[in-house]
Amino acid sequence: MTTVYHRFEPRTITPLSPVAHNGFLLKVYAVACRGGPPFARAQFEPAMMQLSQRLPLAAKDAGRPGVGFFILHQGVTADYAVLAWWDQQNELPLRVLVNDGAGWRSANTHESICVFDLEILWFERNLWIATALAGRPLDSAVSDYLAKQFELV
């Protein structure tokens, strides 16, 4: 049996306004197929509320400055909502919800972030190193981190 994968076609990645939740400040990214339907943020609101409940109770703690990001990915066969926050200085816990038409649920063992989301993760990783892990005072480093977002249109 021969398998042929689909040819990679970049997707539009657009930064949206950050959101606050219980002391966390979270960047928000929208990912959508080029030529597909316009990004519909409203359909991701329930997922963002569910994921926000999975954040640590204390936004700011030793090694946790209370910042992170959402990736709201409007896919072809399903929608994905990803929450990531910086913790333990250099760790990035991830939580993923999927909506395949039956409502938002936790990702199954075979579901996760995808090649399109990795562009955002790579950008955020490099920005985290350049700001928070650069040996600078944390308050100004975090401000610089929050001021920059990835964009691919």
C-alpha cells in the first residue's frame, strides 16, 4: 500500500488581543487555512474557558511569571485549541482540546499540536530565551516577551 501525504500549504497565523485569566496574561494566535472560511473566534470561546480552568491556581510563583499563549487552530477536519504557559523557568506545559463536530473534548492519545502550530511554538521558545532567560530583571523581560507576537499571513 502506497501512502501519499498532502503537500504542505502554509496557513495564516494571526495574533489576536491577549486575554487575562486569574493573574495570567495569555497571548492568542489564530491559525486558519488559506482560502478557507474566515476565522471564527466565537467557536473557540468555550475551549478557551475550559482550558483556562487548567491553569495553575497561582499565576505567579517561583519560576512561573504568569504568561503564556493560546493557539486557536481552525483546521480542515477538526478545530484545535492549545494552551501553553511558562513554568519552572524553562518549561512549557501544554493542554489541547479538539472539536471534531461533537463539541470540545481533551485530545486523544493520537491527537496533539501539528506542524502549523510548531511555527508558533518555535517563535515563542526563541522569544522566551531572548527575554526571560537572558539574565535580565524578570519584570522588564516579561514585558518585552508580551510585546512581541508571531505573524504569518
